[in-house]
Amino acid sequence: MQDDYLDAFGDPEKFGKQPGGDILSNKKTFLLIQALEVANASQKQQLQALLKENTPDKVARVLQIYQDCKIDEWAIAQKDLYLDEALGYIEEIAVTAKRKQPLKDLALLLVKRDY
């Protein structure tokens, strides 16, 4: 999910590439699937049409729909939810806290990275 989020909303200076590669290649990302679920009829129609074309403003138009549908906020909330759940499972492992810390650090790195 973090990769999908960064591809759509990441800072190109940090991410190292222009946002929207998944949009241009019509990948069925978590973001697109959620947008199609929550979008109104007009937005769904626009998204489906955009999936069939490659206009110069395709990325901007899809991102606008994502933002109108609050897909960026949804993705952040989902990432946090999954991270909290994963950290809870790590906490339940019957090993010392010192041995759990590398797993926690890795989980945080993967979910909170901005590159």
C-alpha cells in the first residue's frame, strides 16, 4: 500500500520519480480499487474512461478524483491500521523486547518511508 501511495502522492524529490506511473500503466492499485468503490457515479464513469485513454492530463485528473474521494486520507488510515495490527502481533511474540525491536523498526521503515 505504501508503494501505491508514494506512486500517487509521493514527493518526486524524495521518491526519485514522477508520481503517477501506476496511473499511466492502468495498474489496479489499492487506491484505484477504493476509489471505484467510494466514488459517485460521475467519478466512476470518469475513472473508467481514464483507464481507457492516455491523455496528457490523465495523472492529474485521476489524482483529483482520488483527492475528491479522500483516497489519500483513506490510504494513510489503512497503513496506520495495518501497522498497529502488525506491531500488536510482534508484541505478542514470546521473545525479549530487544529481539522484537528489529522487526518493529522494519515495519515502521516500510510503512512510514517517503522514498
